[in-house]
Amino acid sequence: KWGASLASLPDLDGDGHGELCVGGSAGGVDLLFLSSDGAGGNFVARAGVRLSSDSGSALPEDMRSRIVGGTSWGMSLAHLGDLDADGAPELAIGAPYDDAGATDGGAIFILSMVPAPPTVLFKAGSTVELSADSEGDVGRLGVGTVEAGDWFGSDVDGVDDVDGDGVGDALVGLRYDDDGGTGRGSVLVLLMEADGGVKGQQK
């Protein structure tokens, strides 16, 4: 199911064209470096890198080790803007079947990119995981946000700065959240911090 999720990114390689992330439900994401073919303005993928748990993946080790089979890592993708104002974007990747802290509770992972890829694409050690497993920790979700079967991370999107602190914020879907009725689902507004953490939330 490659192509189930898409996220456009700004120009990362300095060729004047934006890039594209393509994900699916099989546990991998492809980052495609786009370029014009010069014929009628068509765009082609000049190069690409695979983001997965494989040892040859462009992901840092702290992220590769968190990708577990069957979690649908990559089912949702979002460009969150430049949260830390370093000139490079942050990327959110959803894994709605993730079992960290709650069976099929779900998770999203926020990765911080570097200003001058493709030599290195992501900052080592900067991955932020938001799931039931880290609830209550500083910069993470509030206690009780994610429960078993919620599919937190089934959808994710970056939005403009909601709270006026100069940092963009995010929306995350919980497809089968029961708070408003059995399996009716919900959307969580996350007030983001520059390091990818969360300082506030509202369902």
C-alpha cells in the first residue's frame, strides 16, 4: 500500500524544487528528491532514500531501533514546519498499530532534519516518540491520552502556530478513540515545543 500517505517538504538539496515523502502501511517511508525534467514542467524523482528499520536506512539508529513490524509505521506523514528554527523541517511519522504502553494504542515519531542533507538527513538522538508509553513525562502526552485500540497516529498534520508562541503545532487523529462514544474517534491538538516535545494538548 505504498502511497497511502504523502507529505511535501521544502527544498532540501538546493536545486530549487521541493521534496516528497511517500509512506504506506508496510513499515517504511521513501524520501524522494524531486527535480524538473525540463519538458513541460513535469517533475521526476532525481534520487531517493529509504527510511526504515534496515541497517542501510538513512534514519538514525535511535529511530531505526524503534520501528517494529506490524505497527504500520509510515501510515501517516506530516511536515510540521521548522519547529527549532534551524533552517530544516521536522517530519512526523505515524504508527497507529504501535503497542508502546497500550495494545494498538498507536504512536507518532517526530524527527528533526538537518539543514544540509543528503550527507546526513536527520539529527542523531533527536527523535521524539509520543505514545502511551511516555505519557506524563515532561514534553510528552498527558496521562490517559492514548488507550488500547485508539490508533493514535492514524492521521497527523502540521498546522500554523495556534497558541502564538512562534512554534507551529499539530493535529493527530485517534481513529477509534472511545471518549465520545464507542469507536467514534477524536482529534488531538498538540501545542508543540521547538524540540518536538508537547507543552499542551486538547481533544
